[in-house]
Amino acid sequence: MRKYTKILKILWLLLITFDCFAQSDSYFDRIAVVSDGRITRYTDMPISVYAENPDPYAINCLDALNYALKEWEEQSAGIVKFQLLKKPEGADILISWRTKLEGSYKEHPLGIAELHRTENDKYYVQLIICLRDPITAKPLSTEQFQSVLLHEIGHAIGLWGHSKDKDDIMYYATNAQKPTINDIMTLRLVYSHENGYSLHEKSIAILQEDIAEKPSEASLYYLLGTIYQDQKKYTEATESLKKCLELNPQYHKARVALASIYKSNGQEQLAVSEYMNLAKSEPSAMIHNVIGTSFYNNGNFNEAIAHYKKSLELDRTYEPAKRNLYGVYVNRSSKLIDEKKYEDTTKFLSEGIKLFPDKPELFNLLGVAYSEMGLYDKAIDQYRLALNYNPGYKEAKDNIASCYNTLGIKYAQSNQWEKAIEAYKQAMAYAPEMDEIRRNMSALYWNRAVYYSSIGDINSALNAYLDYIKLEPNNSDAYNNLGAVYSRLGRFDESIKALESALKLDPNSLDIKLNLSIAHQKYGYDFMQKQFYDKAIEEFKKALELNQQDTNLYLLLAVTHDRVGKLEEAIKYTEKALELEPDNINAKKIITNLKIHLGNKSLEAENYDQALKYYTTIPEDMKTYQVVNNIAYIYIKKGMYMQAMDQIDLVLQDDPKDKTANNNLASIEAKIKEQLAKDSNSQEAKDLIGRVKLSMVLSFIYQGEIEKAKRNLIFVVGLEPSNKNVKQMLIDCIEKLADAYEKKGFKDQAREIRDYKNELN
């Protein structure tokens, strides 16, 4: 959102002036008679005071000022406190020094207090102190300065009435050098009431009593008119002010008040007419200042500026005119900015800066206008000028930060990363508390890192993520991505550290756990390639703890355990992989090789049961002829001929000429014949020899030697086997052999063969 300084709206200022010699009859009862009928006091401490530098011959007036301020502070026991300013901006009390005072009054005052109301019951006071005695023209003594300053400062802090006691500092013609107990008690009473507290009716009653005693005193009618005006009783106020002017046509303050009433009633022409008459009759700085305010409130800024300038021509140190002229440039330019009239704003402010070259608010507003025009470099220059005059000017800091922030966004959108970073750094230097800048800078670092990753510039991506983490140290995604970048660079240990940091920040993130598992897996694979198998196993196990559903991890653990000779462990991990993916070809190959290796070792050691365990648990589709033949061999060794022949048949079915299978078959035949030789009536032996011959039948059929198959088949039929399985196999062989004859066109032989089945039935 655009920010710029808003100065208090220039209000119609009701000027109330006091001289040291104005007549009064009482004290607190009259405390509001000359302040619009209401308590007018400061609410914030310390009260800020600015005093012009006087002419060298009257330098003792500054000592007198310090004395007066100190006396009020000490005697009031802290009710009021003061702070001297080096510049007039924002001062509650402005003090000017004059060799003589303006105004056609019958008295010869040494000081005047002008009350300038602003808004929200706020006000400031212009004190005009005479440096010379108006009668003798001699410089005032230190004691005279002390007396008049104590008196006028008393008005400024809320003692707007006068005391009847000649000893009081607030006596109308005082020579006192200290506030009395009566002064302080009255001050305490004033500060026991809220600022703006109404004493209208009491003040009116007192003035009416005074008028009854002194019906020709013009000032009394003037004061009565100002109270009616504050009550918005404009008819009564007008009557009183006209009566004042009837008695004293030169009582110009009454004309100012009368013009103010005309303005309040919407009678602008009458108001301006009064002001113009005043300007002709008494062309004072005060009058032109009031006329300028009237024109300003009527929207005529050029005329307002002209009269404020005229006021300053008459009195270049007249602070109210300075404030109001400055306020015109601030408020008018602010309005032009709101209306998006930026060209007009820059022209108007350039004129204002010539008049007020040390006002940071004007440079700030000019910066806002340039910023809205998209001229960010020019805007930044103006904000810097504002900060040169006021290094702590927050709005200028925020505005220059916003400018740099906008530049950062534009640079980032065009991938000008370094320029964008520099712009954001400048922005944060001026407004480190501005969250938007921090968010944008974070987004910049993030987008820069993602961009470099996308184009394969991994080293730049790494640096970008590290920069981002410096700014956002608690972002788990940043550590997650950093881990991925380290991994792509082969810096696996750093990848793991980054991902562990991410997991600490987000312990439940499945994505981070998966990435950390992958990092351990890659680190382990790197160790495995370097033949550091123990370290590889350690990393694979860490990976497995994070992701127990990764088949590949189990296989890597199987391979590494195989490499270190832990084959049983290798088998366990492979079996776990097969539980997850039963058809995983790599797992099948690994477990097959492992079991063949272990089976062969057991076979060599004649540990047939152990070997058989390994061979038979190999997946069926992975068993080789060698494995099946080895199983058959073990069964032969164990005397389990039927089981051995089942294995032999599997080999011969695919390769009828397989030498090992045929040798195994011959070995069985020889062993059974030995049994028959010992016991020719052994039915078991007959069944076994029959089973051997049937295997031969199948082998010959597979080889296409059907006559040899027929001879062996007839031999088995003659044995009349009793074993149910052998009989069934015989029937199957009859059908297969008959089919083989039919395929060759020997139908008669096929029928002959099938007749053997009928004989069996």
C-alpha cells in the first residue's frame, strides 16, 4: 500500500493574543475568558519549545528563557516539563524575538501569546517577545526578560487569565521573578481538569459583569464574541464583535474573528472581504497568514500560497505562516497523489522543495509520485534525500524499501537473480521488519534454486538452497531439496545430513523419509562400488529402516552379504524381496545363484539333506538341468529312486539326450537290477525297474526312436507292475507311444500299442 506523510489538515485558526498589560480582575475564574471559554492546556509532556536565535546584543534573552523554563518546572514540581528543540518542526511553543510588536493597541506590551488551534483539541502557541522597551527603545534587562518570559510561558501552559495579586507572575503588569504559590495552585487546578473542559457560561457571566462596569472597553466585547463563537452562537458572537469594532475600529483581532464567523456560516465573500480590508489597513504577517488559510479552506491553493508568502515577506520568521505554507504543499500534493495526478504532483512538489529544501516529507511525497509513475530510481533518490534530513523517518524508510522490493520482483521475474537479491537486501536494510520483503526474498531464493536445478546447473542450485536456508532455517522442504542436490553431486554424506535436518523439522513426512532412504541407498551403493561392503551394508540397513517396502534394498543387502560370504543372510534378504514381489526376476536370479552355490557346497561335503534343501527351494522356473540332475543324484544316493526318476523325467522331457540325466537313469537301473538279482520275486524291485524302463520309453519317444520305446514298453507290460503310480505312468506311456506311431502314419501299430492298455484293464 502506498504510504506518505499526512500533515494535520490546515484548519481555520482562531488567533487569541495576550499582552502583558491586559486588564483582568481575577485568576482561575477568568482562566478561560481569553481561551474561548474552555480550559486549554497541554496533555503530553515534555512540552517542546523552539526559540529563534536573537540578535547578538540581546543574547541574554536566551539565558532568561532557560531560567523561565526551569522555574516553571521546579515550582510546579513536575506538573509541566519542557524540552528545547533545535528546529521549529513539531514544537508546542514557538518563540520569536522582535524589536517592536505589531498591532495598534493603546498599551505597549512586551510580549504576545498567540494561540493556534489545530485539530483534536491540539494547539501550539506563538510567543512574540519584544527585545526593547517600547517607550525608551533600550534593550530589556535580564530581569525584564525573565519576567515577561515567565508570564507568557504561563499563558502557553494554560494560565490564560490574569491574577489580581501584584506578586503573582500572572499579574497583568508583573515584575515578579518566580511563580508564586498562588500561580502554582492555579496551575494545579487547571491541570486537574481535562483539556477542553468547558467554562463557557462562567466566562460569559464574568465578561458581562466587566462590561457592565466598563461598557466602552472594546476588548471585553471581543473576548465575549470569541466565547460565543466557540459555542457556535454566531449571532451573539457577531453582535459582540461588531460592538468591539464600533468602539475601536482598529481592533483588528475582532475583524479576524468576525471573518472567521462569516466563513463558518458559509459567507466566504464576506470573510474574504474582511480579510482584504485587514490586509490593506494593517498588512501584518498574522493577517496574511489568516487570509491564506481562508483561501486554502476554500480550495484556492494558489491564492493561499500567495498570502502565506506575503506573510513571510512581512516577517520571514513568522512560524504559523511557515507551517501553513508547508502544510499546503504536503496536503495538496497528497491529494494530487490520491487523484493519480502524478505529473502535477512532481511539478507542485518541485516548487515546494525550493521553498523548503530541508523538509523530508516533501522529498518523501515526491518519491511516492515517482514510484507511482514507475520511475523507481528517481523515487529512491528522493527517499534518500528525505532520509538525509531525517535518518529515522519511518515512512521514507518503508517507501524506499517498497521501491527496492518492487525492483526485486521485476528482476526476479526476468531471472536477473543477482540484481533481485541486491534489491531485496537494500529493501531489508531499510525495513527489516517488513514481512512482505522477507517473503519475497525467500521466494526469490527458492525460485532461483528451482530454476538452476531445472537447467541442470547443480552447483548454482546448491548455493541457492544454502542462501535460502540462511533466510528460512526452519523450512523442511529446503533441506529436503538440498539433500537431493547434494545427492546429484555425489556428496551423499552431506545429502544425508541435509535430509536428517529436514526430518527433524517434519518428522511425519513420508516424502522426506523416502528421500533419506534413497540417500542412504546411494551412499551404500557408492561404498559397494568401492568394495567397502561393510559400510555399504550399514547404509543399506539405514535405508531399509526408513523404507521397508523397497525390494531393491533387500536385493542390495543380499548382494553385499553375498560379497562378504554371508550367504544365509543374503538368502533371507532375497526371500523378503520375493515376498514383496514374487515375480521379480532379479530376486529369482539372485536366490537361485545363492542356493545353487550353497547346494553345490553341501553336495561336495556329501551333506545331501542340506543340499536337497537348497536345491528344492529354488523357484521352479529358475531350476537348471544341472540343479534337477543334482536333485536326482541326491535322491539316488538316498535310495529314493522314484523321486529321482521324477527329476530325471523333467530333464529328459526337454533334452532326451542329456548325458547326466541318462547316466543317472542308468545308475538307477543298475542298482535295481542288483536288487532283482538278489531277489527275483521282489515286486518292489519289479516296480522300480518298470519305472526306470518307462523313463526310457519317454526318452526314446522324445528322441523319435519309437521301436526302442516299444521294446521297453512291452518289457514293462510283462512285469505287471503293482505300484499304482507306475501303472498310471505305463498307461500314459502307451498313449504317448500310440500317438507317436499315428503321427508317423502307422495306424496298425498304434492300435496294437493301445491293445496293451486293454490287457492292463
